[in-house]
Amino acid sequence: MFKSLISFVILVNLSYAQAAQVRPLGDQGSYYVSIIEQNLVWRSQALEKLKGIHEKIHKDEPLNAKDLEVLYRGAENYIRLRRDLWKIIDLEKVVLTLDKRKIIFSPGEGSSLSKKVRRVDPFDEQGREWMLEIKRGLAAALTLCDNFLYIGLPLYATSKTRRLLSSDYDKIEGMLHEIAISYTKIDNQRLLQNLLTIFESEQLWRQKNQVERSGASDELYLENLIHQSPSRGMVMKRDTPGAVGRNISRQFLFFKDDLNGVLTNLTFVASKGFGNTAGLVAFRQGLLRNMPSVDQDKLATELKPLDLLLEKTPFRLTDKFIPGHFGHVAVWTGSESELKEMGVWDDPVVQPYQEAIRNGRRIIEALRPGVQINTLQHFLDIDDLMVLRNKLYTPEQRKVAIIKAFKQIGKEYDFNFDVETDKRIVCSEIAYVVYTDSNWETEKMLGRSTICPDNVANLARSSVEFEPVILYHAGVRAAGDLREKMVRLLDSQEIPSL
């Protein structure tokens, strides 16, 4: 089953990759995470948008032009994201999985290659390289499999969407059918089962012997992505060689014949997969998540309009790929009375969000699904919180800045992390576009100028412009010299005393 999807990806696109001279990205794990998360965000958004379409189909209502636009654009994005994912895989090495050799995890025996067997020894460099290639191939293939499970399968199992996507739209004509056939082949499942068995063996060996990873920047992300893939679970729970294929056949029937209809099934799949979308893969909850409401209310009264909120979430996978200590930046809007005092409450830019602000939504932040205005409670699923306050802006500058903040709401997340574009925005860029008079640090990443959360924090190392006014570390509020404690965190040192 799933080997066929790997085979399909590799065989169909090997000539494309070689022609484009695609090479492995090595330790550019942040780029890999960006591509993976684009797939996860697309999956989450597609599930939401397709609910209305499936509801119409369930009620036997015709799809209008807007529905078709959603359907076709979503399919185009699906194909684009697949291609982006393929580009970051070293296909010339992953293709070794098609050479029919049995792969055996052999700690201490030395990595070797014979006519029938490939032995992977994690103690030598060759074995570690092969193991990382296996993880990259698995993560890529399982992401594609999950995309099909969540999106492609319900679409393919519904006659109207299957017809529209298979024959009515020439840009993707036949693609869904080809992927579906590849996905359901029983005789090609053994390879992925073998690779998953190797992966599980390596994980158990690593845990038993307390062995650290090889140091590749994307390895932890790959491992957790594989662990949390529902497609992996379907493979690992097989009991006979044909069980996986029969499970997939039952999946088609499940989506076709369930008494609650297609919409109910789509909602079920969405709820099952939502934890693995939009950067939400996490090991636990944040230490400040359950802050008592009385403390939250007190914290809200201490915050002032245009305060910058920086946070740390070491329990999230994406935190591993953000340089420095802090991982996210947001801006506090203030309350209705504060915005009225600033003279912006009735501004046309602010008016659409008046009800949201009255309901406690006072944090503007760029999340992977886009720029939103959220509550403090929503924000506090974190371990560390630092609040920076600008000391120099005049009332007129503050008025202009808060309007700029509200103008960001609704923009798409910038997966290119490029500060030189105005159409999309990354989380830490919120400070960059709101406080335009500040001399922000930027860094080069993948040829683009970007700003990370620690670049924002570094502007508060001196007392000239920004001052840390609130600091929580590891769930505990700090007292005393907050700037000194902030500097220690930025320099990767623990705070000796809160």
C-alpha cells in the first residue's frame, strides 16, 4: 500500500529531480519543517473549507462557482505542496529503498551492503546516514499518505468530487485517480512495512541504551512526525500480509456508506488529525496554560497597548528549529477604553474587531493558519513569557503603530520568513511592521532577510527603547532585575533565582 505511494513519488518524479539537479538540503532542518508545516496547515484549512462542499453534496445541492474555486485551488495547492516536499528529499538516495534488498537494523555489526541485504549499524557513519535517509523518506511519504487519507480519500470516495477532479479540471486531470490506485495496491506494501520496522527497532534500541541522536537538526522532528502519523498506525497494526490493503478497502467503504454521511466522516477525520496540523505537534501542555483566571485578569490589567509578548514553548516540535531562546512574538492591543483613549476605537481598521476586543481578544499574532486576534488564555499555552514595552513612542506614534498592528489581521503566514514582503508575515515580523522606526536586527536565511524572536528581544538589552516589564520563566514569575534575567535567557543560561 504505502510503499506504492513512495514508489509513485520516486518513480514519477525521479527524472524531474535529476533534471532539476535537486540535492539534499542537509542540515537545513528549518526549511524542511517549513515545507512539512505548509502541508499540515493546508490539510487543516482544506478540511475546514471542504466541510461546506461535502455538506452540499450530502444534501444533493449543486456546487456553485465559489465551491468549485475552493475545490480546484485546493487541488492545485495539494500538487504544489507535494512537489515542494519532494524537492527537499534526496531522491537519489531514497531510491535505494527500491533495490529489493532487505534492510536489517544491526547495532554493532557494521553497516554493509550485499546482493540481498542492507545492514544498518547506528554506530558507524554510513549507518547513521542511511538511518536519517530512512526517516526522511518515511516522514515525507507518511505526510503525503496522511494528506490523501484526510483529503484525497473523502474526495475520491464521493462520486461528484471524484468526477470533477478526475476529468473536469485539466490541470489535475487523472492525478487523484492515479494516487488513489497507487495508495491501495496491496502487493507494494512490504517495503514501507520493512522501513517502519527498522525505524521502530532503532527507536527501541535508542531508548533502551539511552543513545543520543546523531545531531542532525531535523531528526527529532522527523521521528515525532512518523510516530504521530495515522498512516503509520495502519501499517503497524497489520496482522496478515494483505491486512493493510483490506483496511484501505474498508476505508473507502467507510467514507461511502457510513449512515451519518460524508460530512460526519470528514469531521471525524478532521478531529483525529487536527493535533498534527499548524505546528501544534507537542509533547505536553504549557506550564502557564492553567494559570488561574484571577491571575490572568491581573496580568491583563498590567499589559498596555502595543506591548510585545514573547514566548517560549520547548514542548513543541517547531521550537527546536527556531534559533535562540524565544520562539514567538505577538502584540497586545489593549482594551476598549484604552483604544478609545488613544483615539483609534472608531477607526475603520479597528471597527471590525470591536466585538472581539470586548470579548477578550486582545492579542494580534501571526500563526501558521494566518494572522489572528486571540485571547490571553489562548496565548498562554506556553512556558515562558516576556513582555517588552516601548518607552520612547509619542502618543501620535503609538496611534499610527496600533493601526498598523490591526492591518496585519487576516494576512497569510510567511513560510519564506521574508521581512521584505508585505503580503505575508511571520510571527516575529509583527514587531518589525508595527514599530517601523526601530532599528531591528535581521538575519539571512535561505537567501532572505528574516527576523527571529531573539532579534526582537535583543533590542531590549539596553534601556534606550524597549524595557522588559514582565517575565515568566518555566511557569514562574520572575522578580528583581528583569533585564539581567532576560539577558541570561538570551545567552542560553538558566536564571539562578526568580
